[in-house]
Amino acid sequence: MSTTISGGPDRDTIVNLTADIFARRGAESYLGEKVTMSEHMLQSAALAERAGAGDELIAAALLHDIGHYTGEFPETALAEGIDNLHEIAGARVLEPFFPKLVVDCVRWHVDAKRYLCATDRHYFSRLSDASVHTLRLQGGPMSGDEVETFRAQENLDAIVAVRKWDEGAKVPGRSTPAFEHYAPLLQRVVDRHLAGATT
Ligand code: FE
């Protein structure tokens, strides 16, 4: 398996690159929410950690929105009505380094919202206004057929768990550990995955 994206990061630089993105871009607003991008992603990771999740799920929660920084469209495009498919972009940049569980949680976190809206009566009422707006752009709640297909996901429980932490991670002013707290965990997940992939 290749550990580089052409001209991009490798296993020794991927965590630093992520840290750099958080540092340089983290203060940007999170799609109309009252938290910044880095506050949102750190709150997601902190919720996962507090729930006793393992390294991979904490990594997924931390990185679920990283695709906002890799797409061709600026973040504001989503607020203007264009879905920038950040979940696909995010999965693509993480795939060379992270295990399938992490990549699946990132790739399917938008569909997980559509799934939960179709299957959990209380879930929709907990969505923020911005999340209701993007739900429309993302296709609305899943149809019965879509729900059946989604339910067959190998990592369904993890995907749904990350989605719920994502939804809960929009609280202005909530304090969390800094990115640096999670850096060793990320490196551990990358190293373990790449060691397994090459032996
Ligand atoms: Fe999010």
C-alpha cells in the first residue's frame, strides 16, 4: 500500500499536517454554527474520549470534517447552497494512512445523519438549524431502500456513534483538550495500520 499521496504527506508528516490545518484553519467558522471548526472537531473527539471509545473512533471523531480543507470548493459554498461533498474528500485524504473503520466513519458521516433522521424519531429534533439546512442539500432523510442498504454497513455502529458525537459537538465555549493531546493517538493509529498493512 502506498503511504503517500503524490507530492503529499507520508506517515511521518500526516499528523503534523493535520496539526497545521487545525492551527491555520481551525478558527474558521463551522458552517453557521456558534463554534469554530477546530472547536467542533475537538469537541467531537472529547465526547468520544469521554464515552470510553478506542483510539480509532476518537481519531474518526477528531478528523470527521477534515475534508472541508481538501475540496475544490470553499467552505462558504456549502452555506451558499452547494454541497461540497467534504465527507468524500476527507475519506480520500485519510485512506492512505488510516484503517477502514476511521475512513468509513468519515466517508459516511453525512449519510449517517440522513439515516438517523429516517430511523430515530428524536434525532431530527436535536439537529441545529444549520444541520437542518445542510440535510436538505444532502438529500433529506433516507428512503426505506436507502436505510436497508446503509444498515448493511460493516461499521454501522461506529459510523452512527461518530455522527452523534458530531451532532453534540456544537456547544459554544465548551473546553476541550488541545489538538496536541490527540497527536500521539493519531500517530499510533497510523503506525498500527501501516504496520499491519505492510506485514
Ligand atoms: Fe461535523
